[in-house]
Amino acid sequence: MRWRLWLLMAPALALLLATFAAPLGHYLWLSTQAQSVLTALKPQPIGVEQWLRLFNDGRFWQDTWQTLRFSAASVSVEMLLGLAVALLLDQPLRGRALLRTISLLPWALPTTVMALGWRWIFNDPYGPINRLLSGLGLAAIPFLSAPSITWIAAVGADAWKTTPFVALLLLAGLQTIPADLYEAAALEGATPWQTLRRITLPLLTPYLLIALLFRLAQALGVFDLIQVLTGGGPAGSTESLALYAYLNAMRFLDFGYSATVMLGSFAILLLLCGMAALAWRWSLRWQGGLR
Amino acid sequence: MKRWALLLVALVGSLSLGLWGLAAARIEPVTVLMPAPFAVATRDLVSAFNRSHPHIALSVTRGPMETEAVSDLAISSLLLGNSPYDLLLMDVSWTPKYAAAGWLEPLDPWLGPNALADLAPGAELGNAFDGQLWRFPLLADVGLLYWRTDLMEAPPRTPAELIAISHSLQRDGRVAWGYVWQGRQYEGLSCVFLELLHGFGGEWLQDKEPQLDSPAALAAARWMDDLVRTGITPAAVANMGEPETLRVFEAGDAAFMRNWPYAWAELNKPDSPLRGKVAFTTMVSEAGHPHAATQGSWGFSLLAGSKHKAAAMEVLRFLTSADAQKQLNLRWGYTPTRLSVFEDPELLAANPALEDLQEALAAAVLRPLSPVYAQLSDLLYRELNTVITGDRPAPTAMRQLQSNSERLLRSSGGPR
């Protein structure tokens, strides 16, 4: 009986192997080779040298920190805003269908287009925000030319684009919550805050987790927004791991090192996911112990 | 028997005639990848070529607008090993990298030893690498210093003069800023710095050794830093590319701008507020050092994987001919590379700025010819950008840059 199970799963497994395991294996092999413009693009085995280089590469660690910072900030903002928007769009308002459509528009825009748009919105001194500020007699904000500000500007642009995505997922989740639960709560005299905390949020948890997972995966691999908005600048302060890997492969033609950077960031992500899963399990156990 | 022989002769004859005809009628397809603006500008030339060369079907693939995006597209196709292109319109800074990767076919056997003889001084740079010719230039591009003729009598020739003129114009409230240039973390910043570096008497590489902590390099970086700190250049320059710079200058908010020749056409459009109020010259320099102009030409390279090399070379000769360059200048204002085109009386009458462009081209300096140039430049513009944002003092940044560049060249065996 067992073999029949495997037989039925074989096509899916083959697909997974071909699209996931094979490239990963190839990258692992590539990270032990020198394959660059200096070897005329022919692979030459060099052992663990690329990994030592990665370990001593300050830029890789700086980009790791910057990618994590960007992801944590943008995903938190998007989850909070997305929840608020979803709760709002779930209310029986007039013109709700129109509102829902409009709120989805940013998500429908290609990232490069919206990043170019934001580049002009953030323009110093001609962007609309800085024009408004100068009209009010205030100093311009160097959105894209000060390292301490630019990464926040990038988070803002990202939140603008992907909040609708989170809102859409959560809105779908909200509509699965039976209305009689809310009626019962209202009869018992629950405040809106209690209803939110005791009914909406617990029942929305699976959807929150899915949204979180999707967004984290996308944010940790952020490339197009950064590439168009800042090119990694100013002073390298917005360069992400994906951008660094891209530079190594496509600009520098250093495929061995690019593969190592990709695997390095993959390993860091795996570590983080593992830690998050452990924390999740412990928190559940802890909650269980309390009850 | 005789009849049989006759029949055989007739058969063989008609067969070979048919085969010969078939071979003659075989149309060779040639595909060229160009950045979008050039693909548009060469449209007339391409149809003229197809009319006069019935045995070749030339088609142009319209690439992206942005320089590096074109390279990404080309590289993706080359990596797959079966590129659909025969010719590539290449930026000067790509040539050594593509040649070292083995993607290009040397042009010397096709064009002979005197291929570059007709090129204007400055345009011949950056086509050969490692003793072979890899590219033939179609259009020249050089960095220029634009200045406002309505604000001053003559352009500054030294860094100190530029600062003095800017200061007095800003003090009198005639412009918001003195000088705008490309300070974003990207290739354009390397081009800007190269001009200053030569203007202060320095060099990027000397005998394959980086010279970026030399007194001249430090002076150039300090000067950039001072421009921003003293408010002659807006702090926003740290994220300015060519379009942003042009916007500030075109709005009348700056007295000087560093940009490429395309800005000349933009500034002289009928609806431009600065029409007739602008002139250009070469970059400022310290006394005794050259007024340098970073060369950024575009040229055709033949791909090693092309199956139609002879036909592709015919296309290359046609599109880079004096006639073609003349048309591109008359219709689209592109700067030619051939001396004979620069000296064409008809063109000079139509486009008086051509003479000044030729002079600027003669002052051309080249970015290092190295297969690892992209890394070298990445180190440079990243580090300089931290100076511009004020995050690192110039001496620290240049020392760091020097040691990083040394390490890069050491680990890569030096530029060949």
C-alpha cells in the first residue's frame, strides 16, 4: 500500500526536486568554485575560499542587517495597517465595493513603476512633499540622500504598495468569522475592544500567519524597489542581500561568489525561521501551562 | 546514347543552377540589440540598409532605456549560451568585461590594422583591449560642464573660480545653488570623479596600481565634500542622476551643471526656459592639469556566437559609416566619432556646437580598462557617496577605497 502512496506523490516530488533541490544543489556546488570573468566563466574548484570570503565580507553582514531591518519594519507596518484597512473595509459602508477596488490599486502596480513614482515624490527639492514643506516655510526632507532617513522612506514606499495585499488576505479571513459570534458578544454587552481581542483576532490568527509568512518571504528578498528607488544608496545604506547577489552575478560576473551570497542569506533565513518556530512552540506550551 | 548524355547535362546544369540560385536567394538574418533611444534613432538607417542589401534581413531589438538594464538583458542571453543577437551596441565601460568573458569576436581580421584611422582624437579610446579590437564606436559621449551665459561672462576654468562665481551668484540671490552634478551611488558618480581626479593631477590606476589615496585623489574628494558642505551643491546630490541634475539646472536653480551632450539638445528645445542662455565647456582643473572629459561612447561589438558574422560586419560598416553618423547628428543630434563627419561643412553649419564637442572629445579620459572595472567602480562610487552624505571624512574614505581597490586587484591578478 505504501508504494502506491509514493507513486501518487511522485509527480509532485519530481517537480519539487527539479525546481527546488536541483538549483540549491547546483548553488552549493557553485559556491565551491571560482567562476567569474577572470576564469573566462569556466568553473575552477577552490574549496571553501568563497565561504571564507563571505565570512570576512563586511558588506555582506551590513546588507544582512539592513535587509532584516527593512523586513521587520515594513512587515510590521503592513500587518498593522493591513489589519486596520481590512477591519474598515469589512464595515457595511456605502460605496464599499468602490473603496475596496481603490484600496487594491497600489498592489496592482508593477513595483518598478511605483518605485519610479516614489523616486519623484521623494525628490529633493521638486517632489510634492518637499514643495509643500517649502511652501510652509519648512526645510526640505532629504528622503533619498541621508542614510538615516532613506531606509525609512523605502519602508514607506513598500508599505504603500503591499498593505493592500495584507488587507485583502485579512478581509477574506474576516468574512469567514460567523456573524452570530458578534451578535452573541453584543448581547453579552462586550465592548468593541473586547470583541476584537476575544473574537476577531483569535479567529483571524491563521490568516495573520499566512500574510506574515508571504510578506516576510517577499521583504527578505527585496530587490526591485531598492534597485529603482535608491540603487542601494546613499552610502550603501539600503543595499539588500538580493541586490548584492545580483550585483555579483550580473554586474561583476562573479557567479561563484554570488551563489555563496545567496546561500549565505538562505542559511541566515533558515536559522531565523527555526528560531521563530521554536519560539512559537514555547509560547504555546507556556500558554498551555497557564490554563 | 547521345540523348541520354544531353539529358544528363541538362539535368546537372539545371540542378546546379537551381542550387546556386537558392544559395544566392538565401537571406541572412542579422539582429542587433540597442538601448531604446538608439533603436529609435537608427530606424531610418535600418530600413535604408534593408533596401540596399536584399540578401540581409537586418532587425533591431529595442532594449531598455537604462544603460545597465541593457547590459543585464544582453548578459542574460549570453549566459544561456545561445544569444539571439549578432551585434551588440555596447557602452565603453563594458568592453573588457565582455571580451574577457569570451563573448566577443575580435574585429581586427574584419576591419584591418587601420580601422581606427578616421576616428576623431578621443573617440579611438576604449575600443581595443589586450591588444585586440573589440568594438567600433558609433557615437561619442563626453562629460561637459554646462554654464549660464546670462549669469557670467566666461566659464570658470579652475575649481577655485567655480566656487567664487557660485558664491557671489548665490549671495546675490540669483540662483539657489551653484553647481549640480551626479552624486548618486552609481556609475555616473565615477564619471564625475574621474574628471576631477585628472583635473587635480591624479589618476585612477597607474601601472595597474590604484592611486586613490594620492594627494590629488584626496583633493578631488575633498573638493566634492566642500561643495556640499558649503551649500554650493545641494545635499540632495547624494541621490541625483542625470535626469535630476538636468531638472535643477533647467529650472534655473543652478549656475553650473555637469552632464552629457544629450542635455545640450534638451536645453535648446523650443520650450526650454534656458534656450540660448547656456554654453558648455570642459571640466575645471588646477593650473597645469588637464581639463578632462570622461569618455562614454557607444559602439558595436560582434558576438562570438553569431552565425552570420560576415553579414553582421556589413551592418556594422554601414551603421558606423560617415554617412550614417552624419544623419544621426542632423536628425537626432548624436555626437559622431569620425573626424570626417566632425569636419563636414554642412553639419558644422547646422550644428555649431559640433566644434566645441570635438574639442571636448579631444580632452577625453578613459575609465580603467579592466575586466573587473565594474567592481572597481562600485567600490569608488560607494565610498565617495559616503563622503557626499557626510557619513565619512574624505581622508578615511579614500584610504579605505585604496586598500579595497588594492585587495580587489590583487585577488584578481590585476587588470590584464
